[in-house]
Amino acid sequence: MVNKIKIITFVLFNAFSLTYLLIPTPTLKDLPSSAKSNEPGDTVQLKNVSAYYTNLSRTEVMNFYKSVYTNPIVIRLNHPPELSKSIIKDTIQSYYLEELSLPFKESLYINGYEWENDVFTKPEKRIKNKLIYEGKEYRSKITLKLIPTPIPLRLLSFFATEIAIIFVLNLYYKFFIKHAH
């Protein structure tokens, strides 16, 4: 009976996991109340990169992109802004860098640059970094980098992780549980 329950649990878990892994991720929408940048490096020059000039706050930007992912398994990570130079492009200005990760599926990096809060520029000199795009002033520039995972790689990563976990649990059972008696 116990083995039957284990098998049923294993099959159901893998069925749900396959469904999760095979369902396509939603298409990213344009940031509302924002101007989509057509500057070099913000369009087709860098794969899966786009940028927006906006007056939305960091919270509003993050809430908008979190709402795109209706999946309950979204993980939100806060990274040091310096990392944006290696993840997005080496010339990017950054005030914050966050990641929305769908495990085994994709990651969306959201880099925000707020010229008034630039920690690398003295407050009295920040005015020279004011963001003006197409004649309009903006509080921040949001740069997105989407890193999708192809379906074969999703499946390979998931099943390799599952096999590793099963292997470790079996080792634990053999060496610690059996030898404890």
C-alpha cells in the first residue's frame, strides 16, 4: 500500500511538473504610461533586451511585471545593481536590479535607473544625468532582459534535478535511517 501511494504521488507530481514546464510563458507587455526606447542597445542590437522611459515608481514597475506572470511559482530576487553590467550590458546605468524567475523556465531581469537617486554621482551633480527622451523628462529608465529556457533544456534540467534528489534521499535512507536502528 505504501509503495502504491509513493508511485501515485510520483506520477501525479511529474504530470503537474510536465504541465508547468510545457505551458508557454506569457508574452511580455509594454510598460504602461511609458515610452518604449528605440535607442541603440535597447532594441534588436541585444537579444531579448528592451527599455522604457517612465515616471512609474520601482514598486509600480515590479508589480506590473509580477502581474504578467500569473504562475504561483514566481520567485522575486533582488540583486546588487552592479550585476546589471554583466547580465544586460556593460554600459548600463543602474539603481536597482531585480529578477522574476520561473524555475526551470525563464528569468526576467528588471534594471531600473533613477537619475535622482544615482548613488555613484554626488547629489549636486545628478542633474547632468537627467533622463530626457523625445523632448520629455522621465524619472527612470527601465531595461528588461528576458532569458528564456528552451523546452528540451527545461525538461533535462528538471529531470536531472529530480533524479539527483531521489538519489540523495535514497543515500540518506540507506546510511542514516537503516543504520540508526
